[in-house]
Amino acid sequence: MEKILEVKDLEVSFQTYGGSVKAVRGVSFDLHKGETLAIVGESGSGKSVTSQTIMKLIPMPPGKITGGQILFNGDDIVPKTEKQMEKIRGKEISMIFQDPMTSLNPTMKIGTQIMEGLIKHQNMSKQAAKTRAVELLNLVGIPMPERRVNQYPHEFSGGMRQRAMIAIALAANPKLLIADEPTTALDVTIQAQILDLMKDLQSKMDTSIIFITHDLGVVANVADRVAVMYAGQIVEMGTVDEIFYDPRHPYTWGLLASMPSLDNDNKADLAAIPGTPPDLTNPPKGDAFAARNQYALAIDFEEEPPMYQISETHFAKTWLLHPDAPKVEPPEAVKKRMRQLSSTFDQAVLMKEGK
Amino acid sequence: MAEKLLEIKNLKQHFNVGKGNTVKAVDGITFDIYKGETLGLVGESGCGKSTTGRTIIRLYDATDGQVLFNGEDVHGKKSAKELKKFNRKMQMIFQDPYASLNPRMTVADIIAEGIDIHGLAKDKKERIEKVYELLETVGLNKEHANRYPHEFSGGQRQRIGIARALAVDPDFIIADEPISALDVSIQAQVVNLMKKLQREKGLTYLFIAHDLSMVKYISDRIGVMYFGKLVELASAEDLYNNPMHLYTQSLLSAIPLPDPDTERTRKRVSYDPKVHNYSDKEQVEMREIVPGHYVYCSEKEAQTFKAQYVK
């Protein structure tokens, strides 16, 4: 499969009065054509910063890309100027933002907001752009698009606005779509519709999607592959089956165990992850998750764990996969979902430097 | 558990939005809340679930209907003294832990505000000791008392909100989407805390949320609201195993589960209120289909539901 995006060792930090906050600390992943990669993690884990960096939307300064490469179609976008980025944004890469209430311009008609990108990037005439805008609104399932195109955002409901935003993002047929919590502000029934819509459009247009969320249910629904982020690093990455049925990192266990399942009895307490995420001004020595990790080994507080490879597609950053590490039992709720996957290696392999 | 703590009778809350238009946010709902239970209230945004909570605690004056707390009406004319008594017994935890704490007050003052108003502490020493005790109950510590809300994370702020609600020893707490603004790993901490407090203090909760899996987990009974009406009310287990109202079915079919296999085969049901096709003669109301399971339906539908019910 064709690789559309390769992120290599990306490091982003923000200068603040309290010192520099290392929001992204060495993130590497790649994305194939037509694939959906979900990035999960709690707030402050760096998932939004990672995706905004891909579009170079982080404010610079105070933000700074301190290292790494972002190869989009083989072309590094880190050194690109603002002018060059304008050609990519909205055309090659677009973004759907979390909050449809605030990310549309309240003083512009929905139609005009969709047409903006078309006129700028595709040199369409106003007339042609308007016809296309109506088509797009129709495509995202908005009834009576001919009338809706002349309305303002306040005349749309939350779900409708999110659809309008998807229409804007898709206007120029982007190759990569970044969806930053696109359904978090919506109700479950509307969320279900939006997710179906995105999947449907993806199959029609062969777009690649980076889907950022903290809802594991949504991840299971949309993702082909999943990257779990914690404290600015990817701690586990694999196909959706590998992450949900054979998770290896204690943080992933914690996330899965802290969700109530619909069929469990509600007598037992939820297995909450204790504590709060670390302060990234001074990232802790060793494994950033060690302080909240009931499975932490002595070495976790001393040295950062390397990435281990569990199958062709499955990676985890934990000392527990070291051959000398003690065997541990994951939490009960996770054990219930574990199953043997055929693609798994007999033994976790230490990843070589430089990959 | 048969003792009723709260009876809500035909409660209505209409808002006048000008030009003679009214929004019927809550339109005649009736239910009871028993002592020591957790009643979950779910529905999509705008269905009136938060308005219901706020009307029960008298943040809004009800348009019509009654709220009986221990047999006494909450609404209607009241002397300051009577009101104070109610306010002590009923407390609220708000959705947004960032907006619901006064940024210019220290944590100690926020928590002790209720203690001061109701005169629950004899002197300064007792007051601050109560604050320390509350902080410890919700999993924070003494050192936090003199800090300001901005120094805390979302989960910690929600704990402060809970401590504030507990300060006056209430019997009944309305939690309006207490975990929606929190991260997954922190949500579980707050829910566990609420369950623990319920066990220890015998609290009664009205838990308002749209996250159905969490509501199922914490609630004994669940009410489903749709456009200002309660459409189904049943025990948590029964509602999930035997959803009867079409809206409940559609809501349940939309919850994404953290399991890729079920997600791949998921079938969604959509709901259109027109399918009921009620004629004018039919009386549509809450009917008890099986003991404890109420559905808003017509007589004819009730017969079908009864026939379809599987144990």
C-alpha cells in the first residue's frame, strides 16, 4: 500500500513562562492511502498537538518543532513556509475541528464558507463553486441543500454544523483528513450518523483519515489502526484488533478497564487509573507512566523503555515485554477480552534504533 | 428501598422565547425517586433532562406540576427559613468543573460556603476541620484547602464540586453530567468516588448524562427522555435487555462499544416519532408494561409490548 504520510521522530515544544513544555516527544507513525488511524489518549497527551503540527497550525512562537520530519507524499513539510503551507491546507490536508459551534464563522453564510476553499484552491468561478457547495451539502446528508446553502451557522443544529464542517473539509477532495474529536460534542445518535457518513465518504473518495478521540467505542467503530498516546509519546500502536483483543501496554489496559461495559454486572468498582498525567515541563525520568502504573518495575523509574515489536503491525513501549521481565496478569476486565491473534510473534522483538 | 424520597408529579417547565412562542422543555413528566437509589436520566441534548434536574432543585420555577421532597412541595411560596432547609437537603454537582467554581475564592471558602450559610460550624477551627475532612473524603488533601480552582485539573475540580455538595450533609444530590467534561481515565475515578460516597452516606442520586454505558453502570433505574417527555422508565438491567420504546431502542443501538467485532456488525435503528401514528382518540401516557417498567405509549402499543416482553 502507498504511504501518504510518514511522521518521523517528531518533537514539538512550547515556550511558556514556566519553562518549555515538551508536548510531543519523539512520535513516529505512518499512514497509508485510504486508511483510518485513530490516535487515543487523555487531554494533554499530545494527540491534538501532533495532528495540528501536521498542518502546521500550532502557533509559532510559542510552539516550535524541535526535531523530526513530516513527510507528506514524500515531501518534508517541516521546513515549508507559511505561504507554501497555504497551498497544502484545505487542498491536500484538511481538518475537522472538535467544536462545530465555534469553528464556523458566524457572520458568513454556510455556502460561502464552503466556496472559499473551492475558489482559492481550484480556481472555480463563483457560480461553479456554489453548485459544488450544494452538491457537497447534499453529499453530507443535509436536506434541502439549495436553501441551506444561503443560511448562517446559527440556523443549523450541532449535528448539521458538524456536517457542514465536513463538507468544508471535503470541498477540495483532500488526500488526508484530520478529524480532531469530531463527534465529542454531539449526542450518540448524531455521532453514529456522522461516523457512518465519514466512513461512507472515505470509501467513495479513498481519503486517509487521522481520527483523534478519547472514546474507545468510537475507535473500535472507525479505526483500521490505533495509536495510543501518553505524555507526548506513542506507547502502543497496532491494528484495531491487536489493541482491543491483545493490548500489551499497561496504560492501554488501564484505558480499556476503566470503561464500563454494557454487559458487566455493576457491583465491582471500575478499574480507574490512579493519579493524573505528568507535567511535561519536566517529564519524569524513565517511563512517564510509571508513577500511575501498578505494574511498574524498578527499571521504569530509571530508564525509558524501548519500543518492542509484537507482530508485523503491533508495537508497544514497555519494559514488561523484555525477556527478563516478570510475567504479569492484566486487569480482569482486560483479560476477558484477550484472545490469541495469529499474526503475533512468539517473542516480542526489540526494535532497532532508527526505525 | 420502597420509601419514596422524591415524587415528581406532572412537572412542566415552559420557557417563553418571545412573540408568544413557548419552548416546552419539560412537558408533564411523572416519576418517583426512592431513598438510596440512583436514578439515571438520559436523552439527547435539548431533550430537557438538565432542565428537569434544575427544576427539581428549584433553580427554575416550575410552570406546572409538583415536586414533593419527603412529602413536602419544593415549589410554591416559601419563607426564607423553609427554603434554607430544602437547600440543605438537596445539592447539585454541575457539568463543567471549570465554570462552576468561583475563580476568586479559595477551595476552603468554596467548600465552606454552605457550612457558613447554614451555620453548621461553631467556630473557625471546626469549620476548617470540616473542610479538611471533606477534602479527604473526596480524595484530595489538606494542603489543597488554600489554593484556587485554577491550580487544579478537571478531575480534581470535579472532586471539589462534590466536596462542596457534601458539605451540608444532603440526602439527595443531582449530578448534571458530572463526568462529561472529564477524560476516560478520570471519569472512572469520579464515578467510583460517587459510588463509594453513596454506600457510606446513603445518598440518593439523580444522575443526568448522555453517556449510556456509564449511566447503566451507576444507575439502579433509568429514565429515557425525548423532547420533554419521559418515554421509558425501568430498572437499568431491564431497560438494556428489553428496551420497548422505539426511541430507547434507537438510542441503545447508537452506543459505540469498545469492541471491534460488534462494531463491524452493528445495525443502527433510527427513530422517527411519526411511526407511532397515534390517532386523536388514543390516549398516550405512561403505562406499566411489567412491574416497574413504564413506557409512554397508547393502549394498543401497550398490548403489543406486553406480548413481546421476554423475561
